[in-house]
Amino acid sequence: VFRDAPQADHVVVLEGSRPRALVTRRNLASWVPGSAAHAPSLIIEDQVAVTALVGLAMARPPDAVYEPVVVTDAQGQFLGTVTMKQLLLRATELAERPATAK
């Protein structure tokens, strides 16, 4: 996949429609074909607030902090991934947004 898609940074391995493993370019060098890829360090439902997600993502072990976060629906079906760059940009955008009157 990485050879055919040079822009790809990571791949999520699915079992049916459920995420089972994450392979990144960074950890590809240590991955041996035929061995088990590692489980994603963080899988969240799409309804989790961005601010809560930032805390969860940053609480991961140091070697996993910058791994993409895998996003599922409430039934555990894979929806996509969010990179730390995307997450930080969105959190900054929300923090800079003027408060709305209620």
C-alpha cells in the first residue's frame, strides 16, 4: 500500500468493518510480514468531543502519542482516522471561535 500510495501515512487493517490493527510508515520498518500488526493505541467513537479526545490522545504512551486515532461509530464500525495534526488544528479552531450567546 505504501509503495502504491506515497502520500499514505498509515493503514488501518479491518476485520469485516471493525478496526483490528494500525500500520504506520514509522512502524513499518519494524513490522515483519506475516506477524501481527499492533492494535491501534486509541479507538474512539465519533461522538467524543474534540477537547476530550485531545486529553485521551495525549495520555497515550510516549511512543504512541503521535499515532493516528481510529474513529468508529457507536457499533464499532470503522469510519476513518484523525491525525494529531488534524486534531490540534481543530482544537485550536474551536478555542479561537467566539463564544455564542445563549
